[in-house]
Amino acid sequence: LGVFTTLAFKYLPAFVLPKFKRKERHGKYEEALKVLYPKMGESKEVEEMVRQLYAQKNGNKSIEIDKNALKVLVEKYK
């Protein structure tokens, strides 16, 4: 029982914690998509940001999203 508990405390955070971090990171992008998607026709900046967010959501790792620009757009259209 003691050996099992020790191993659980050692290896469990390695499997559980990264999943929560991933959800939090993508959760911010999901919120941004909910705010920006209806406003796509209003600006080319918004349309480009939504396309980048969808590409990132679908697994394109080469997309770099400017977090400052994203924050400004979300605050503007919220």
C-alpha cells in the first residue's frame, strides 16, 4: 500500500496536470472565438485572427498567435 501511494504521488501529477493546463490554454482561445466569430465581417483583422484561431484549434502548430493583438480585439468587441 505504501509503495503504491508513493508511486501515485510521484507519477500521477505528470499525467493529470498537463491535461488541465492544455484545457485552460485552449479555453482562452475558445472564448476569443465565441466573441470574434460573429464579428468576422466587420474587419479584416478579426477575420485573420479567427482563421488563425481555427487553424490552431485544428492542430496547426506552426501558427503563432499574437496574444496582445488577440487581447485588444477581444476587449474591443466584447
